[in-house]
Amino acid sequence: MNWAVIILFASFGVLMVVGVPIAFSIGISAALTFLLFMSFDQSVFVIAQQMASGLDSFTLLAIPFFILAGNIMNRGGLAMRLVNLAQVIGGRLPGALAHVNVIANMMFGSISGSAVASAAAVGGVMAPLQRKAGYDPSFSAAVNIASSPTGLLIPPSTTFIVYSLITGGTSISALFVAGYLPGILMGVALMTVAAIIAKKRGYPLAPKPSWREIAITARDAILPLGLIVVVMGGIVFGVFTATEASAAAVLYSLFLALAVYREIGLRDLPKIVLESAVTTTIVLFMIGASMGMSRAMAFGDIPYSISDLLLGMSDNPLIILLVINIALLVVGTFMDMTPALLIFTPIFLPVVQSLGMDPVHFGIMMTMNLCIGVCTPPVGSVLFIGCSVGKVPIGSVIKPMMPFYAVLIVLLLVVTYVPEISLFLPQLILNY
């Protein structure tokens, strides 16, 4: 019996249940595990040392920069311009406004790098429009909630930066490029479900836009979408690293917000910087605490114990990957994406590598899995935000969410068992 496993996860579970903030729960449970191997003073010292050394990384500088860029663009009037472009793209499909919601979330989420920001910004614009057009508010909220995390797969994504750090240097460029196809497939799958439901309910199509309206809308949206070109083009062609790309994203978003659209002024910047600093602090504190937990896991041979347990269940890779996906889906119902990624990547990565799974492929699989988690009760952050902006109770959204949950789980299994979906573009573009 591995007492380290029992102490680590039992103490972590108890702390979470009694309402201790997750970063503190991670650090305290790690410290209790260290007590199996060393004195109290040594345990506290090791935790502090691991937190400091874990944050001493040039790669992590990308996180505050991307968060700041996303906040600048969020406050700078980007959401409505992207919604207008989405109306041009998806307006003639059955249930036009539902498709507009999905497409806008894909574009805005990829730019902001936040599913919560996407759910709030796009949902805040779309909910009144859908209500006015006769859409069921619960269905509208379900579409917004399910599609908000698509931007976490479509780069730039801070999730991939965190994953790269945890795995000890998995290529961020490869992860960014690998996220495109699964992210787009995720959006298309949700649009398919929305179209079937919308056609059955007789939801209207949007009026056909004139060529002049299309041209004006495309002109207004081309500069915001240019952020993706700047970031990904610079990374793919070797102009700058992912960290340097994040700084370029801040400069580009500042230029758009201050000089082009002028929807924010210099007096708004201190508040935006402060909001970004608070978000960054929360994320980095969680990362630091998780580095301490990773060290505790290593001391207690926890990854190897769990690896032996999983590999002892079956020698069939398909079964093992299914068990890992089920475990992560359960974890996602009560834990947000970043802490889940930080805690469970060091546990499951050795298992999948022993099966011959590529770390980039596993990163995409894990991110997609946890994207479902942020939409599920009881603690899904996107679920709460989506219901808030849609002005509907959580209970009324669960039933409309079921078809979206189902198609997302099917797509997750497809991405899990067909590695080419994740690895095709990195191999084609980066010779990965």
C-alpha cells in the first residue's frame, strides 16, 4: 500500500470539500505528503523551494502577456466586430444565431485565450439577439456554454504553455499548431447539433447580407483576426518564440485598442493591467503550488504507482486511454482546467508515453477533455458565466446541454484514437 497516494489525495479531497482555495489545498496536501519522508521544517522548505524554482521560467512570461493582450482586446470592442463577421459566415444556416454564437466564440476565444471571457463577451451580445428572435433562452445559453471553450484549443492558448512547462519542454509551437484542427472540429460538431435542433424547432435564418455589408464586416474584423496571424506566423516562421509572441500580442492589441478603434483610453489601462495582474497571480500561484505537489508525487513514487495500477488493469492501449479519459471527465466536474492539468499531467503522461503516445497528442486530448469539464456542474466556471449572461437558471440548461455533451465526448474519443487529427498539421508545417 502506497501511503503517499492515500495521504496526498485524501487530504486534497478533504480540503477541497471544506472549501479551502484550491492552490492552498494543493500546497497543504503536498506538505502533508512530504512529512512521510522528512521533518516539518524540511517539508515547508522544500515546498517553498519548489514553488520558487517552478516559477523561475522564461516560458511562463507568456502567461501574463497573453492574459493582458486578451483583456485589452476584450475591453477594446473586439467582441461585436467578431460577432458581425460570424453573422456573415453562419447567418444562412438553420438556427443562424446559434451558429453565429459558435463561430464568434471560436474566434474571440482564440484571441482572448479565455473560455470565461468568451462566454461573457459573446454571450452578452448574443443572448438578447437570440431572445428577440424567439430562441429558447436555455438553448441559447447551452450553445454559448458548449462553444466557449473551443478557443482554448485554437491558439494562442495559455493552457498549452502550462502543459509545456509541466511536461518539461514539449514544443509550444507544435501544441499551438496541433490545436487548430481539433478546435475547428469541435466548433463544427457543435454547429451540427445546433443545426439539427434549430431545424426541428423552426428557428429562422438571418437575412442575406449584401456584398457591401460583407465587405464592411470583413474590413472591421480583419485587424482583430490579424492578432492570430502575427502570433502564429511569428512562431511558425521562427521570427520569435512563444514568449516573445505574447509581448508582440500586447503591442498589437494596444495599437488596435488605442489608435485604431479608440474604445479605450490611456486612463483605462491601469485598471486593465490590474485585472490582468490579479488573474496572473492566481494562475502562477497555482502553478507554483502544483510544482510542490509534483515533487511530493516524485518522492512517493505516485506516478509510477498509478501507472502500474493502470497498466495492470489491461494491456490494451484502447482500454487504458478510455479509463484515463473517464477519470479526467470526472475530475473536470469538480476541478477547473489549470489545476487539473497541473495535477494530473505528471500522473498520466508516463502512462501514455509507455504506450507510445506522443506528448503533443496527449496534450490535445487532455485539453479537449478538460474543456468539457468547464461546462459541467457542479463547479464549471463557464457554465455559471453562461447562465448568468443568458439570464437562465443552471437547472434549466442541463437538459439542452445533453446533446452537446454527447457530441463532445464522441469527438474526444475520435481525437484520442486518431492521433493524425492532432499531429497532421505539426508534421506538415513544422516537420515535427
